[in-house]
Amino acid sequence: MKAKFVDWFTIKDFGALWDGVLGQDTLSLTWRDIGLFDGSGVARPVYMCN
């Protein structure tokens, strides 16, 4: 089977949320870099893949 798909939770990182409300807790570290775009809005390399 040849298929391409994208699966993501959010388009932009939750870095500010992790720094603030989540208090940089290691259990919530997943939320820091979860987006297709970083906290500044710059596309991550994976976003450019074909």
C-alpha cells in the first residue's frame, strides 16, 4: 500500500503554554514542540517533506 498522510495535534507549538501554565514539567514536555510550526511561526523541516 502506498499512502501519505499527516497526523498532528496542533499546527503551532505550545512552547509558551509549557513555559507558563505547565511550569516546564517533564511530564508535559511533549506539548512544547508538538506543532508543524515553531512558536515563532517558522515551519519545521517535516512540514516541507513531500
